[in-house]
Amino acid sequence: MKRRLLLTAAAATAALSLGGCASQKIEAYASEKPLLDLQQYFNGTLDAYGIFTDRSGAVVKRFTVVMECSWSGAEGVLDERFVYSDGSTQRRVWRLTKHSDGRYTGRADDVVGEASGQTRGNAFYWTYTLSLPVDGKVYEVQFDDWMYLMSDKVMLNKATMSKFGVRLGEVTLAFTKR
């Protein structure tokens, strides 16, 4: 009886622990304010400040980004220019499309296939696969990317990077709109 009780308690604890690992849902942000309008926020010039942390939480890279953003109807261009703490630079040009059902899709030269996402309340969630060069090799890694509008000028971004379901690290960014 005591053994069965211990096994039941252990199973319940494991189930609760696994439940805590479940990913969040975009619907949970539906009533959050301020309301995020991607076409309005990502319009004009934005500055971003970010870090990449490895699995242990150590900062591996720091970077800044200047983004020039514009929209023509449902089509948007986000031209990102990165400067890393080691002096290297990178450019990524996103081409976004807002669909009639409220979803967004996006493409960029280093994105494999198409990014897909949606907004609710103050949040934007999207996923994509990025071709990431590391030490002379290119790896395809998955991004689970969450953005949260804090005010009309500030948005926070947290993205988890993984490969084969294994978490490799996180990218954290703070956007400021000029």
C-alpha cells in the first residue's frame, strides 16, 4: 500500500512537472493591452538590443539591430542590420504577409521555408527554421519566437532556439521605436 502511494505520488509529480513544460498558447494574451498591430509597430525605424544565451544561461553573444520597416497593404518589409559584439555584421530582410484570417507568414534568405505566426492582444508568436552559420558549418535550427508589446515604443522578444527538439539557447531582444 505504501509503495503504491509512493508510485502514485511520483507519477502525479512527474505529470505536473511535464505539464509545466508545456508551451504557452497565444490565446492566453487575447485580452492583454496595449493591443499589438504589427503593421503599426513595425513601421519606420526601430532599434533593438539583444543577447544570445546558451543552455546554461551564459551570454554567448551581444548585438544591436537597426530595422527599417515599411508596409504596402498586407505586405511588409523588415530590413534588419545586425552588429555583433565581436564586430561582425549581418543583414536579414524579412518579407511579411498579413492574411485575411489574421495569420502572418514571412520569408527571408536565411529562413528555411516559411515562418508562420499570429497576434493576440499584446503578443505575437511565430515559428520558423533558420540556417545558422557556426564555425564554418551551417545548421538548420528551429525558433519558437514570442514578442510582447509593452508600450507604443517598446516591445520585448524572447525566442527559444532548438534542434531535434533539444533546446540550444535563447535570444532576448528589446525593441525601441524611434
